[in-house]
Amino acid sequence: MDGSLEGVTMRRVAWRLVPFLCILYVVAFVDRINVGFAALTMSRDLGLTPTMFGFGAGIFFLSYFLFEVPSNLLLDRFGARRWIARVMITWGLISMGFAFITGPGQFYVLRFLLGVAEAGFFPGVILYLTYWFPKRWRGRVTAGFVVAIPIASAVAAPVSGYLLAMDGILGFRGWQWMFILEAAPAVILGFVCLAYLTDRPEGAAWLTPEQRDWLVAEMRAERGAPQHHSLREVGATLVSWPVLRLALVYFGLTTGLYGIELWLPQIVKGFGHSNIEVGFISALPYLLAIATMGAWARHSDRTGERFGHVAAACAVGCAGLVVAGLVHEFVVPTVIFLAIAIAGVMAARPPFWQLPTEFLSGTKAAAGIAAINSIGNLGGFVGPALIGWAREASGSFTLGLMISAATLALSAAFTLSLRRTSRSALPALVVR
């Protein structure tokens, strides 16, 4: 074990921040994806067709796209502690509101508002981690945070299955109980954020003076002189070619992820399983993803290589979706290859999020990271909507899975093109 000042300090910071942030993201992601489980019974109650559900599930990402950059800039201005607390409390209250909707229009409106409320959380945390961890630590730290995605999916699947079985208690349907009970932790943890989080290392009373001084000096040296960017400079960053290319790569990742994530319960349900069985079977692919993404992130940190790790993981995800689409009539191979696809998509995320801070800093980093995430997350609208359309048009999930696979193939190819560009002209691409 590293007993140096750096090793001791970074372990203390990591144990203080990463598990708590991971818990926050688990709660956030559960509230984002539980609509996929609710649809097992909610769609019938509200009269939602597959196309309507796919559109409603995806509309979250349209508002997420519109409000994410402003949200991240406000976090940079007002501090992570207050802003993350605000995000969690508002999204928790809106998620509870789903229990009281009575038709498709209200479903669309609340999904849109949920995206407004949650906008800025993920890129805000990614930005927040850059305040606390030097670059050489960020791959494994980001993996420790992003692992919340498969954890949330693995936890939400069986829990949601059981909550759906609460039909009739106090006059509520099971899907209504699911929204109420799964949203409550977000509101509670929002208030916990106000007491627990520290905005910057300078205010970390839980570090010793020696540790705090070392970390403050280290982060200042890495950032260089304080940078103040005008709104015009920040705006230019948002449309710069490096940022747009990274956003396109992330678009493919999110199209693949949410195309599977929000439809997986209904894919499994199609094999005739009960809602509780659907929950447990749907959790299995995420157990593989939890193990895979951590190991892949550590390997990326050890080698210092990012582009190849992103491209290879995207290629694995693509292959898994293609084979799952071909064997979709058989439950065991379908779940196995969807697990491989999810593991690939998840493993690509930690090394991917090390790329933006290689050429962005200061206020531009806050805006650029948010822009990449918000533009890329439009794939969260496209993926579910395309699979819903394909399901209604063709009668099976095969076409939708193939379309999602194609977006992952494009992400892999685009990532490799970025690597070639970075080798030949990285100095010219640096945006500071």
C-alpha cells in the first residue's frame, strides 16, 4: 500500500467522496430508468402504445440536453454542495409526481420536467471530481462513480419487480408505489448533501493541514494560473470540433445503453416471465458490467491509453447487440449477449470521460463537459424511441437492437479517428 503523502491523501479523499457520489448516482439512475419497469403495467393503465412509451421515455433527454450546460455553469459558480442538493430534491419530487399521472400527455410533461431537474448532475459530478483528483487518478475514480449505473440497474430490477406486486395497497397500483418509494431517497439525500459535501479542497476540514496543503498545491499546479473566460469564449468551446466529435462518440454510447436499458424489462417479459422474475433476470447483465468496467478502467489508468479502450469496449457492445438480435427467440442466449453488450457500453464510459479534460480547462471545462454529455445524451431519446418504433413496425426487437449496434460501431470508428488526430495535431486541438 502506498504510504506516501499523496497515497494517503488521495485514499482519504476517495473514500470521503466517491462512495457518497456513487450512492447519489444510484438513486438518480433508478429514478431515470424505473419507467421501464413501470411500463410493464402502467402502459396498459395509461393507454400507451410502444411508440408512445418510447417517445415519452426518451423525451427526458431532450430537456436534459437543453438545460445541462446552464446547470453546469451554475454549479461552477455557486458550488457543487448547494447545486447538487438542489438537483436531487427537485428531481425526487418530480419523480414522485409520476404516481399521479392519468394519461399520455401528463407522462410526456413529467418526463420532460424530470430532465430539466436532473440536468447537470452527471457532468457536474465529473467536473467536481476534477477539483479533487489529479489526472493520474481520475480513471479509476470515475469508474468508482460510474459503476453506479450497473449497480442501480441491478438493484432497481428486482426491487421494482417486488414494488409492482404492491397492487391495490391503499388504493394505489404497483407502479404508483414504485415511483413514490424509489423517489423518496433522492429528496432525503439532497438535504444530506448540504451537510456532507465540500466544494473545494481549500475547505476540507476533514483532511489534515498537511494533506490539504499538498492537495491544494497539486491541483493548482495542474490547472495552472486561474482562467477567466468570457461568454463568447465559452460559446466557441461548445461548437468546437473536438467537443462535437466527443459528443458524437458519446451519442452512440447512450443510444446503445438506453436502447437496452429502458426496453430490457419488456424484452424479458416477452418470454412469459412474471414481473418479479423479470426483475431478477434483468439484473443479471449488470452484474457482469460491474466487474468489467472497474477492471477496464484500472487497465486504462495503468497504460495511460484512453482512445483504444473506448473503441474496443464499443466494439464489444456492438457485437453483443448484433448477436442478441439474431438469437432473440431464445431467452438464455438473448440475456447472455445483452449482458456482453451492456458490459461493453459500461466499460467504455470511464476512459471516455478522461478525454475532455485533456483539452478543456477553467469555465470552458464546465461548459464543454456539459455540452458533450447533453449532446451525447440525445442518444437517450433516440435509442428508446427507435426501438419502440421498430418494435411496433416489425413486431420484434431485432431491428431496434441492430440500429443500436450500428451507433456503437460508429462510436468505435469515430474514437479511432480521434486518436489519429490527437497524435498528429494534438497541440492544435488544445482548447484552454
